[in-house]
Amino acid sequence: MKRFLRAPLRSLRLCGGFFFLASLAHAQEPAPVPVTPAQVRASITRGVDFLVGYQNKDGSWGGPTRTKGLNIYAPIPGAHHAFRAGASGLALSGLIDTGDARPETAAAIKKAAQWAETDLPKLRRADPTTTYNIWGHAYGLRALIRLHERENDPSRKARYKELAQEQVDLVNRYADVNGGWGYLDLFDDFTSQKPSGITTAFSSATVLLAMREGRDTLGLTLNGKVVTAALDSIKRQQTPDKAYTYSHSHIGRPRADINRPAGSLARSQACNAALRALGREGITDEVIIEWADRFLAREGWLSIARKRPRPHDIHFRISGYFYYYGIYYFTESVSFLPPDQQKPYAEKLAALILSRQEKDGSWWDYPLYDYHQPYGTGYCLMALAWCESVM
């Protein structure tokens, strides 16, 4: 990973025959068959059943097991605290969004709420080389917002709001000196209290969209300077075609493969949504439609990277873990369109998600210790809940 991020990006040297066959296989894959609301609800139920059955005893999801020969750089134990917080925040948000009223689902949500109240306030960066904790703060914040909204006890609602504001304040600590957020700080010979590593537009978008939801739903207080600096960072990484460079350090190489529209296919959904949500000009309905259509048309291209054990090892440096991230933030972006324009996208996206569901009811796109099934399933349940609401 160090070599990939430090050195200039070069074209991947893939075997021509292999690349042709892989691309052809996905190109010939049949389009998802249209689905009914009943089929969407049945798929949601299977996903909920998976998360309920896969929950840890303490109410969280995932862990540092199921390792493989090549693993993401993860200083222990803090990196795994961050991975678990992110995966658990997504899983809990997915459960709540589905509206599943079964007693076992309510019990799982209650256990997860206890875990969130106990563990999220403790989340910090692992060491000066990583800020993976930003994912835990962002998705933990999303889960706390949902817990607040479903709670009837005024004292508990106040507690969830307090915890949510705390997550906003914590993630502000880790905003980069260049504005925005990144997750690695490996390449300097010095360390600083404020991160000064690799700011990524999609990380910043992830945090900003969670903050915006907290502001609009709970009335949380945001730091205007932090928000403005993060938006400026995203804009600096935006190319004229509304693709986004992989990181701030890639700005000088905008036509490198990972920075072009094909490489930015999943990331642009979140970045466009964040800029639109927080009032930056330029992300019109036409831009959202262009990128939504592009995502659906090229999903098979993006899907070639799913489940590959090594990140960034295929065309346009796509990683498997971009897949369900892109699926979820597709819904965040398309939600800005007029309601009558959202339904066709919801129908197509629902059919796509159902076609990717695993036999055990989960969804996953990249083998990340034991976090990939909870986070993938959380993303997809949130996305399907949106699809169901507008179909």
C-alpha cells in the first residue's frame, strides 16, 4: 500500500487475454430482472436475519479474525476498534432503516445501542500512522441519529443527541491540516497532533454527509471552519468531469487511471452528494443523473473487483470495497432528484442489490478480516430501505 500511494500511478500490466475474458464475462452477464416490493421486503428480511444471527455478544459486529495472506495495514488494537465501530454503525443503521418489527430484531438493536453508548465515546486513532477511526465516527454518528429518532423516552433521546454531538466533536479533532479527512498518515518523517497525511475526497464526503444528517435531524452543532475546509478539499480534488482524484496527493495527476471517471465511479456518488447537500454550486440535477446513469451502465465493470483479496490490483485501480460503498451513496446522490425521477433508479438499484445477495442473506465485496459481511449488509439494507420507500 505504501508503494501504491507514494509512487506515481502507472497503468496496470494485466494479461490481455485474462482482462478480455473477465470483461467479456461481466459484459455478457444478464441484466437484473425487475423485482417487486414483496421481493425487496423478502430480501431485506434475509439480510436482517443474517445480522441478528451474526451479532457479537457485546452487541457489535465483526472482529480481527478470518485473516488471509494479505491484510489491510491495521496497527493493533486501535485499527480494529475503528473497523468494528464502522462495521457496527453500518449494521445497526441498516437494521433500524428496515423497520423490521420482529422481537429478535428489536433485541439486536437494543444490544447494539448499549454497545454504541459504551464504546463509541472511547474511539480514537490507532496511532499517528492511521485515522481509520473517522469511519467509526461517521457511521457511529449515523447509528446514533437513528437511535434518537426511534426512541420515545425523552431522557434517552437527550442521551443519544449528546453522544452524537460527541462523535462530531471527536471527528473534528482528526481533520487534516489541508482540510477534510483521510485515513492514512504514513509518509512523513514527523508526526503532528493534527493529521497531515493523505486527505481523500470520499472520506471527507462520508464524514460531511453524516454531519449534515446530524445537523438537519438532531440540530447538532457543526464547526463552520472545519466544514468549509473539508468542502474546499473535495473541490480541489474534483476534475472538470466531476470525477475525483483518489487523494489530495493525486491532484497533480488527474488523468492517472484511478482519478479518471472509471476509477472514480463509486467515489463520485458520495462526493457529489456532499457538495450538493452542503450548498456548493455545480452539482446540478443533470450531474447527478449523468453519474447515476453511468454507475448503472458500468456496474459490471465495477463489479469485476468484488471479492478480490488485493486492493487496487485491477483496471483503473478499483478496489472491491468501493462496490457497496458506491451502491449506498448512489441513493444519497439520487435522493436530491425530484421524487418522480427517483423511482426508476430505485427499481433498477433494488434489482441489482437482490442479484448480489449471498446465500446466507449477507452482502460483501472485499475480505476485510471479519468486518466485510456486517458492513456490506448494512450498506445494502440502508440502500434497499430507500428503494422500498420510493418504489
